[in-house]
Amino acid sequence: MNRYLNPVTMIVAAVALLILSGSVFTVKETEKAIKLRLGQINRSSYEPGLHFKIPFVESVKRFDKRILTLDMRPQGVLTSEQKTVIVDSFVKWRIADSETYYTSLSGIESNAINRISDFLRDALRNAFGNQTLRQVVSENRTALMSDIQQAVNAQSESLGVEIVDVRIKQVELPENVQDSVYQRMEKERAAIAREIRSEGEETAKIIVANADRQRAEILASAYSTAEQTRGEGDAKSAQVYADAYSSDAEFYNMYRSLQAYRSAFRSGNDVMMLTPDSDFFKYFNASPSIGEGGSAPGGSSSADTSSGLGQ
């Protein structure tokens, strides 16, 4: 028992355990690994699982092989119209070649982020410099992001990095320019509103003028029809009177005289100065043709008849 607890034995066991632990390493499914021998890359492709190395001579470097996100700080770029816009974007990237990634960037993620940021800033300036502000905010943005991704990816290949995607979250104008742009937009909208209002007023005047013209035409047609109808009625009335006169002239004259009497003696206060033998009292005087077997004295007959009509 004491032999196994000998200090020398314990030291040998500890050294053996240390050597054993230093000769084994694991690679996770989310990792890439390279093995270095005396600082030089010995192997760069490992499957997930348990692997071996020479202790104190070989070392292992592990890198994240998942897709990583680089959220860029908003930056100002110039369009082809020399207008400054603030672009907010982000990049999706991953390590494509772990050996190249280690030799070019020492396997340090912050170095990769700095280089990709520089590439993206240059690509944004070049891409936006060939686009107008209207093109940037229109449907061309998809093609614009694709061009930027290709440009950044071409530069990142030398770092062993693959650019999976580049997205522009938003494009805004600087605060000192927004007010002037909003004012110009407001003036443009006001001008459009005035134009539409003017067109509406012109259309309204045309409608009113057409309505007045139609009204005048309708009234003129109605007046013409009324005058024509009135003329036809007067003609027919005259024809009726003429027919009546031609059938019995004496009766017609008496009827007209009675109408004249009725109009003349309508009011009891009317006074007329006429001679008894006037034609106006023609039918007041006695006449053999008025009734059979009856004759009235001239004076009393005239007075009585006059009195009767007056009443």
C-alpha cells in the first residue's frame, strides 16, 4: 500500500496523466480547428469528435464555424447627385477557410471584423456613388445590396472569410438636410394640390355653363311650345266664335251685348250717361221679335230692364 503512495510514483502518474490529457482534444460541431506544430499549421480539417496531438509540440486553435453577424454603425455616403445619406447596414459572414483565416488574421475575430468593416464601407461608397437618391430608396435596393455583397465577398476571400449576405436596414437623410427636403416636398405637394384644385374649379365652371345653356334651351323650347299652343287655342277659339256668328248672327250680337251689360253693371255704384236710343241699349228697347204676345212701353221697359241688369 505504501509502495503505491510513494512520492515518485505519484509524480510519474501525474506526469503521465498530464501528457495524456495534453494529447487529446475535442472538436465541437459548431467549431473549426487547426493543429499547429511548432507554430506551423500541420492540419486544418477536422471532423467533430475526439482527436490526438503531440503534447508540448502541437497545439490546437478553434474557430466558430457558424454564421456570424456584423452590425455596422450608420455611416454617411454620397450619392451620384452629391447628396449625403446615412446608411445603416449589417453583414452575415462565416469562416470558409480556417487555414487562410489563421494566417491572414492570426485567427482573431476582431481583426476579421475590422477588415470586413473596411471592405463594406468602401463597397457602400462605390455603390451609392453610382446611384441617385431616388434609385437608392426605390426597388433597386435589392440589386444594390447584391452588388455590395459581391464586392465585399471578393475582397474577403483572401482572408478565408465568406460573406453570406449584406443588408441595408435603412437609408436616411442627415438631420440638417431633412428639414429642407420636407419643406421642398411640402411645396411640391402644395403645388400639386393647387393644380388639382384649379382643374376642379375649371371643370365646375364648365358643368355650370353647360347646365345654364341646357336650362336656357329648355326654357326657350318650353316658351316656344307654349306660344304655339296658345296660338292654336286662340285660333280655335276664333274659329268657334266665327262658326257661332255665322250660324246665328243676331243671337251672337245679343250674347255679346249681354256680356257687355254684365261687365258694365257689375258694381251698383257705376254711373253711365247715355241716350236711350243709343246702340248700347239696343236690346233694352221693345222689339216685336222678343216673345210672342208681349210688348212693353218703351220708357218703362227700358228703365225696368236696366234696373234688373243692375241687380
